[in-house]
Amino acid sequence: QVQLVESGGRLVQAGGSLRLSCAASGRNFSSYAMGWFRQAPGKEREFVAVISWNGGNTYYADSVKGRFTISRDNAKNTGYLQMNSLKPEDTAVYYCAAPFTFFRFTVIPGDFRYWGQGTQVTVSS
């Protein structure tokens, strides 16, 4: 069982930066890949980025590639999403998540079992 809590979301101007954090508790966080997803009002939840259990592999949605960086510190049981050059279309609730099974590297929301409560990111133009 893994519990996830996101933080760091706030209002920011276009072109600005934010770093989101995902604090994990419970067992075996370091054995799970970790993903970030987002959901804007009236839209479906979409994949943003994923990092493997050991940080060796990452994958990004095309919409954030080159602007966002996913990372993790397993010693601190914490994951991060560094967001630069933010755009108004990045406005959404951001969620971190962990998959059903150890070591699984996936971008499909249905493959993720553990979800945080979300943190609001608002980018003003």
C-alpha cells in the first residue's frame, strides 16, 4: 500500500516555473515507477510524465517535452515535477500516481493503482 500527497501547485504567470512534489508513505515506494497526470476542467485526465523505479528511464507527453522534468529521490520517498516555461494550457489539477505492480513502466492511467489527491496549477496569461 502506498499513499501519495502532492504539493507545490499555485497561481503563476505564463513563462514562469513551478516544482511539484509527491511525498509517498507506505511500503516499497522505491520499487514503483511514478507518474504525473493532469486534468483540466471539462477534460479527461491525461498523462504528463513517468519515471522508472530507479530513475533510469523517463518519458514525457509531447505537450510538455523540453519544458517539464520528472525526477525522484527514493531516499526521501519523494518524486518531483519541475515545470518551466509554463503556458496557460498547462492549467490543471496535477496528480502523482504509482502503478499496480512493482517496476512496471507505463503511461496508461488505468495501469496506476495509487493516486494522490491532486494539486492545482493555474497559469495566467
